Amino acid sequence: MKQNIPLTVLDLASVREGFGEADAFATSKALIQLAEEQGYFRYWVAEHHGMAGVASSATSVLLAYLGAATSRIRLGAGGIMLPNHAPLVVAEQFGTLATLFPERVDLGLGRAPGTDMKTARALRRDLQSNVDKFPSMIAELQQYFSDSGVNGVQAVPGHGLQVPLILLGSSTYSAMLAAQLGLPFAFASHFAPENLEDAFDWYRNNFVPSSVLKEPYTMATLNVLVADDNDEAEFLRSSSIMRWVKMMRGIPGKIDAPMSGVDLLMSPLEKEMLESRMKYTFVGDSARVREQMDAFVERFAPDELVIATDVFEPAAKLRSYELLAQLWQD
């Protein structure tokens, strides 16, 4: 297994059935402290809105809380959905984070709303127009982080801090844009595996060197769950399976406790859809997950792996990331 590929944590601050958001934040704090101790490279929090099972809506606020609990690990958004916001506001928020935590803050950017259309309309006036303006909004954000500002307006804090930007995507669109702008590219292969190969190929073959990046830099997101044995891992995974099934049925909610016989609750179509969407989900003991990840790295040669782990019990979640760090270092 390649030893020079860093690992990053992707956290949604998942809310458990029977528990509240404060519990989710406490789990995130414990997880980032473990990630720092175990040598993970970054800790990313994703922006989502209006979802009972996801508490990371105020992404920059949560990152400030997590940053104060750590001292070394890089912090970032994986990502901020830029069309939801004025670029100046994002620059000020992440300029504040970069001032509080120097040399530790990254800003991943996506163009999806991170929610349903009803909530998206509550977030901004003109949904499609803002999505179409995504490239120009990135350029504006870069100017706020530079020494120039925009039309005499400066981000304070943020001005001159050059916060690193990373483009996120689940299709070839963001790959093309990241290549054109010479920015790192992170692909959401944890839920859109069918587009990974095309997106990476397009990005690498069309990459234009920039002042911030001379060569392509690819990141791939995986669902990973490591336990002490395979049976335990499969049992713990049932919580994540039910979460995805509920989303496919249009009734998303909090994450449920694990259960036996979860396959019996799914229709054949739901099983097929789940298998397709979860193609790059690696579950098992250390030996099995090592083999699965080794094959993935051999095929796609990512520069960095972003790890999402969705389980009910906080102790099991922390144990999974601990075991993953250990197998990665072996």
C-alpha cells in the first residue's frame, strides 16, 4: 500500500436517534482530537441544511469549535456550497478561521445546495443563477483572499491570507473547472462512484498549472468502516444502510441504532441502487479493508483519501478511525 497518501476525515456531525445536536458536536470534538493524535492530515466538515440527522449547517462556527480543541491538524470545509453565500461573507468567515488557526485552514468549495430545493430557496433568492455564476464567485473569493480585494472592498479578516481553495464535485463539471483554474480537486466517490474515473482522467489530462499548484492533486472520498472483526463491521454498517434507504424513500432522519436483518427491509430495487451508489464502501476488519483500499489506490492513484464513517455509536466511530490509521501506517 502506498505510504505517502494522507488521510482526511469527513464529518457531517451526524445526529443519532434519541440524541440531540449537542451530542453530535461532542462526538465531533472527540473525533478530531483522535484524528490529530492518529496523524490524520485534515478534518473536513460538510455544509448541509434542513436535515434532522446532520448538524453541520453552520460549518464555519463548528470548525471554530473544533479548531479550539486541537493544535496541529488542518481544518476545512468539505465543503462550503458557495452559491448559498455571498463570497465576501465566506472570505470573512474563513479569514477569521485562518487568523485564529494560522497555516491550518483549507476551504473546499461545491456548487450544489447541500439540501432539498425548498430549503435551497430559503437560503438564496435565485438558485439557478447563482449556480451558473459559480466560476465567477470563485474568482471573486480568490480576490478577497488576495491583496487586491474587489472594487475597493476588502475582507476583514481574510484580506491577503491566501486561504487554500479545493474544488469538490460529483461529476466532470467541477473536474473541468478545477483543471482550468489549477486547483486541487476532490471527488465525492462515496456517493457518486460511476463518475470517478472520468472526472480524474479529465482533470489530470487538462490540468493547467497555476500560482498555487504546479501539478494535478486529486482527492477521493470513501466510505470506510473498520471493526475488530468482519461480522461486527457488517452489523455496525446497518445504521448507514438504513440512513441511505430512508433518503432514497424521501424520509431522511437521524441515524438509527444498528440492527440485524437490514437487508430484509429493502426492496430489490433499493438493494440495487444502494449497491451502485456505495460501490466504494469498504467494510470489515483491518485485513479486509486494507485489501480493498489497496486495490482502490492501485486503480485510481489518488493523492489523498477523504474518509467518511457513518455509525451509530460514537465509540465504534472512533475505533474505526483508530484502526484505519493503524493499518495505514503498517
